[in-house]
Amino acid sequence: MTADAWTIIGTGIAILVAIAASNRSIRAEIKELRAHVYRLEERINQLGERMGRLEGTLDVVRDSMFGRHDAA
């Protein structure tokens, strides 16, 4: 093979190595993003539970404040 052929082969290998490294980097970022999404989902669930408790508390307060007026 000629020197040009070896240069083309070497360049091709270098490109493939760069693509593989890029793919690993992308996979690592995706894994990190998935972890962030999981934490956000957990936080949203916690906030939803707190909202439910708050709504329950507000219902009790409303009933105690206005329930007497409704009954009268």
C-alpha cells in the first residue's frame, strides 16, 4: 500500500476513535440527565404530597370558619 492509503486508513481510524469517545461522553451526559430527571420527579411527588396535605388543612380551616355560617 502507498503512504496515501495508510494516511487515509489512519485518518479513518482516528475518526472512529473520536466518534467512540464522543459517544461515551454523550452516554455519560444522558446518564447524568436521567439522574437529574429522577430527582426532579421525586421532588415533584414530594411537593404534590405536601399540596395534598395543605389542601386538607385548608379544607378543615374553611369548614371551621364557614361551616357554622352554612349551618345557621
